Amino acid sequence: MEHVFEHVTPYVGYVYPNETDMAWSQLIVIYPYITGLVAGAFVVSSLHHVFNIQRFAPISRFSLLTALCFMIFAPTPLLFHLGQPTRAFNAVITPHWTSAMAAFGYVAGFYLCLLLLEVWFAFRADIVAMSKVKTGLLGKFYGLLTLGSDDVSERALAIDHKIARILAMIGIPSACGLHGYVGFVFGSLKTREWWSSDLMPVIFLLSAVGSGVGLVIVLYVIISKFRKVPTADDTMRGLLYVMFTGVTIVMVIEGLEMLELVYKAREGIETVRALVAGPIWVGMYIQWGMSLFALVVTSALLLFDVHGKRLVGWLFASGLAMMIGVLAMRWNVVIGGQELSKTMKGLLTFYPELFGRESMFVVLMISICPYITLWLVTKVLPPWNDTIASVKHKMA
């Protein structure tokens, strides 16, 4: 009979009255999810820009633009959650270094500036070419983007490449710090047994790379279909290696975390088990099911040395599964941690709003915005070599 009264009293067991209203909603779920996509896309870009792995060259600049566009909207869920977005500046103008949340403003601001600079140096030669080919307002716009630097000599381009590589090298630890910090925020909260784990920053970071690589795979395949150009087989194989490595390490570490939680058997472990089997059981099935699917598919693709259309189709499916699985993991962590009572003797049930300031509708709109922005940015700064080649041909 308990399920009849769930919406009236969405909790069971011993729960404090102030816990019946959850402070962090689904907006805080997509915040670490979006920042994770940023970190993963940037890693793919850096594999070419920093480590000079040529198989990632066809998608390195696209991955860089993807990281930038998603980074622009990474703080948006937090601003909606604040209710009064202007309060966000308080953390910047009044530094409070003992607070991980307050330090985020500086970390995110630095990383966004770094991405903007790297994009400008990576695309400067193309911007100059566009400014000489395009006419009217568009030509003037590209002229402004050059910032007065129209030297495209070999020496100037070599300097651009060197600076972009230095920025990418700085960006790798910055990306790790950006998303590792999110896991640090949860892992440092000792009052929540579901969050208090030393492995939390590592799990967040590695799962971020997995979801970001999945995002790049999905977008690359879809855009190639729309552009009616084949995907580079060598590039897809490279993404396969990264995806397999990411999903394998993530599943091992997440499994170790669960094993450690059960093995320590601290006070309240029975309630944790009830949480996994109760309020978040769907999310846990999605998280582990999608991860296992991605692991099996990528393992089979490597084992049987698959190429061509079968590689593209199955890798696309595994990339999409990884994105869904990581999103479910973020839900299980953020919402699941709050569904445990502080007494560890009760469970709550979270019912998301469909409409409102912190509703599923707002989450959907925020989630769509980076994709629309990426589409517009790729129109202004085409990341594909064949498009740039046609522009340079017009110049000649």
C-alpha cells in the first residue's frame, strides 16, 4: 500500500523534515554531464594537437569547437539553479578559496579563455582566407576576427601551430581539473555515504572522457552523413581504441567503488542497498547496461578487426550508449545521494518537475543549446579540410 501514498509522503523510514525537499534537482545532474562532454571532446582534439597522432587530424579541430561550444553552456544549469544569476559574480569578486564551488568560477573562466585562444590560433589562417574571399558584412566580420593579423607566411603559421600546441598542453591538466573538481565536490561530502569516496574524482573524470569521446563519435558520423562524405576509417579506429580504453577503466573503477562500499559495510550499508534496489534501480540498470553494451561492442570490434560500415554503425551505437550510460550515472550520483536520509535509516523518492525554473523542459532546452551553437559555429569556422581547401582554391 505504500506506493499509493508516495506522492503525498515521498519517503520511507526515519527522515528528517528538512530532507523532504531536495536541494539539488536535475539541473545539477546535467551540469557535470555537460562539463564531462567538454573534457572528453578536448582530449580527442589534444591527441592530435599535442601528441601528433595523425589519425585524429580529420576531427581534431571539430572536437576543439565541440569543447568550446559545450563549455559556453556548462555554467548555465548552475545559473538557473541559483534563481538570481547575478549572484554568481559574488564568488568571483569575493574569493573564498576554501570552497570548491567558489573556486569553480576561476577554473571555468580560465578554461573558457584558453579554449577561445586555442580556437583562434588553430583557425587564424582560415579566418584570414575567409576575410579575403567573403564580401559585404560577412567579409568585414571575418576581418574583425583576424584581429589585424593577416600574415599567413610559413613562419607565422608555424608560430600559430606552436602556440596552439602549448595551449592544448596547458588545457589537458585544466580539463582534468575542471571535471575532477566536480567529483571532488561530491567525494568530499562525508555526510553522504553514497558520495563519500576517494575514487569519486577519478570516476567522474574518466567517465567524462568516455562520454565526450562518445559525443565526438556520434556527431562525426551524423555530420558525415549530412555532408555526404565517408568517415575516415583510420580515425574511427582511433576513436575505437580510446572508447575501449575509457569504458574498460571506468567500469573497473566503478566496480571497485561499489565493492569497497559493500566490503567496508559501514553503518547504513543496508539502506544503500535498499537505495540501489529501490529508487534508482532503473538508473543503475541503464548505467551498467549501457556501459556493458559499449564494452562488449568495442571489444568485438577490436577482436574481429572490423572496418568499414560495420565499424561505423556499431561504434556509433556504442558511443551513444556511453553517453546515455554516463548521464544515468550522473543522475544516480546526484539524485541518488540525496535520496539517502542523513540518518541512514530512511529513503526518499525524487519526482522531477515537467515545467518550471528547474524542470525537465528547462533541462531539455539547455541540453539542446550547445548543439545549435556548434552548428552555427561550424558555419562560421568550417573545421573540415575539404571546405577549407575549396576556400583557398577560390583565393588562388
